[in-house]
Amino acid sequence: MSGPKGDVEGVNVMLDWVSRANITLEPISYFQFRDTVVVEECATWHDIETGAEISSASVATVFILANGFITAIQRHNNLREALQAASLTEKHRVDYK
């Protein structure tokens, strides 16, 4: 898993992040080519005590797949960065509804 704070490995690291991040990620758009998927998301962070919204931003995540499993996750601050990192463009947009 890669993100603004660096790189880490392991399922346990991902599970730990999910349990403490207090974040909601709502998909906005999808891009795919072969085993690379980029998801643009509306991210909302919540106060751990009250659940109140603290902040929100548009972010994007690159998922690398192999044999039906997610093998890498790269979080980016915006869609442009994620598409560039994944070597994808607008032509790879997927209508997913």
C-alpha cells in the first residue's frame, strides 16, 4: 500500500488502517486497463468521538490486480496523479452503474 505517508506491506497493515482511518470513500468514477483499476473517490474524514465530518476531498486510488486479488493499492491526492501513475487516460473510463 502506497500513499502520501509512504509505502507499507501486508494485509494486517491494511486492516489496521481501515479500522482507525475514520474515513468514508464514495466512488465517483472508474478507469481500467487490464489488471489496473483507478477509482476516483470523494473522501470524508470523521471525528472518532462524535462521528462528525472533519473534512472532505476528492482523492483517487490505483488498484493492481493479479489472479482475482488486489496485490497493490496506491492512494493519490487527485485523479490526475493516479491516472498518470497507472499510465491510464480518459479513454480508459468505465461506465459502472
